[in-house]
Amino acid sequence: MRSMPLTRAWYDVKCFLGMPYWASLRKQAVGRDNGDMDSNPETDRLLTLIQWTLDRILSLEYEVTLDSDGNPERLEVNPDYGLRSVETIEENLKACLPWEWLEKLFALRNHRTPDQVRVAVAAFPIEFQMGTAAFEKLLSADWAEIVTSVYWTYLQFHDDLMSSLIASRIGLGRPDAARFETHMQWSRPDALPQWAARHVVREMSETLPAVVERLRGFQVTPVSAAVPTSVAQYAREASRCYLYGFFSAALILCRSCIESGIQERLVEKGHRKQLNAIEFNKVQAMLDLALDSAVLDDVTFAMANDIRKSANQAAHGTVPAATDCQERLDQTRAVLRHLYE
């Protein structure tokens, strides 16, 4: 197994360290809140095993045996595989960090005082929790403990930094992130794809329990083969957005789904001219027309109107709760069943 490569973009780390931007990025949640999901004994063991295995892989605590074609044949997972010898740690630090950062640290190998350790550690562009009991203990530690602590603290900082950069690609990012990304693309073109994969794997691990629990609440919505492709696609995407916690997007897609389905049914019943005449409040006017023409009954009209209102609120900044989104998705499926069963 290859050991984790340390970043060579030490100049960028030094330049960006301490900036409020990076501090704020490190606080961003990779996944979404899963605290409202109750555990289920039928799935707990499988989910725990999957999450545990993904965490071990992200920590490089594994060995892989390849077949003659270079494909994985056997995977062994063990926390011991993630350990590094002192010699390996020294080599990794020397290979990727400038000597001016390391000189005072390596001077501690044979002789050191607590004050010398404090000065050497302070020379690193990494936040050590000075003043804590763990840090005070480090001041009197042997060389192996000191260099190992520095190494893993640096790796954690590197992990936070690169994870934050990848996370900033999703949505909008700051100019600082764009400059750092550009430098990484030139200096380490292999690094960003690697960390993009790590980001996705970590997010999969964190969101997996909630996705499974929401999916367990689904039931098949029986419809005929006459459902238009666009309606089926909207329904599928709305469901997947709900499963993965993108509730605003799910609600807007629910509205698009019923809008497309109701419009298709109205055209089928000969109401194209009335539809084309609608100029304002299109969805509301379409629902009224659908009720008047018996495309919808009172119950499904009320459901569709609830979906319309919730989607409008989501589109204008109101963050929906998971339970509200689930209810609107259930209503969407009920309207589709009424239209196409």
C-alpha cells in the first residue's frame, strides 16, 4: 500500500494559513443534518459496516491484493495498516516541506528542552493547541512522539485544507479559493481529482444512514405506461433530491412534475387554447382549470395547491424541513397516481 502523499504546495499553505476564509471553510459541513433519522435494527449492521470500511479506506488503513490484470482481488482492512514508522515520517516531511520549517524540529532529534520544543513547533505554519495538557505533555516527549505528533497534525491540516477547497467548488467560492485551485492545478494536477474522490466518499459515508432511512419510507406509485417521459423524469429527480437532503430542489421539482402532468392531461382533453391564454400565475390558473374540467378532484386539487405554495416558498428562500418535503413528495405521487393510474 502506498503511503498518503503530502502536499507540495507548501508555499500556498503558508500564504493562506490564518486567513479567516480558510477558518470558515473548515467549519463547513460536508454532509447534511441526519440527526432526525431514527436507527433501524434491520439496517444498522450493514450501514455500520459500510461506514466503518469507508472510514478505514479514507484513512489508508487497508491493503489491496491485485490480480494479474491489476484489478482488486482481495481487500484487508486493519487500523495497523495506517501506522507510519518514525523513519517514514521523517522522509515524508523532508520530501515535501522546506527545510526552514524543519530545521529546528530535526535539531530536537538527539537533545531537546521544553523551550526548544516550543520554539520548533511554533516555527510550523500549523495551529497547535498550545496551552493544553496534550501540548504540555508534548514538550517533554521523546523524539518519536514529537515528530509523529507534528506529522499527523500536518496531515490533518492538509486534509482540512484540501477538503475545504473541494467543498468550495460546490456552489460559489471565494477568489482566494480560485487562486489556490489554479496553483494546485499547475503544481499538482493529480491532487485535486484525488481529493474530489475523497470528498465524495466521505459525503457518501456521512449521508448514507439518512438516505437509506428515507428510502425505506417509499412505496411504489402505480401508474400506466402513458406517463410522459418528462413527468417521469421530474418525479425521479424530485425523489432523489429528497433522498439526499436537497429539499428545496425536491419541492421545485415536485411542482414541475405536477405542472407538466396536469398540462399534458388538459391538452389531451382539448384545453390547449385556454392554457395558451394564461398570462399570469400560470400554475395557479392551470390548477383552477384542471379542477373545473375534472382533471383534478377537490382532494388532488388541494394537494397540488399545497405543492405549488411550498415550492414557491422554497424558490424564494424559505428552507423546507425534511418532514414538509416528505409530505409534498407523497402528495406529488398521489396526484400522479390520480392522473395516470
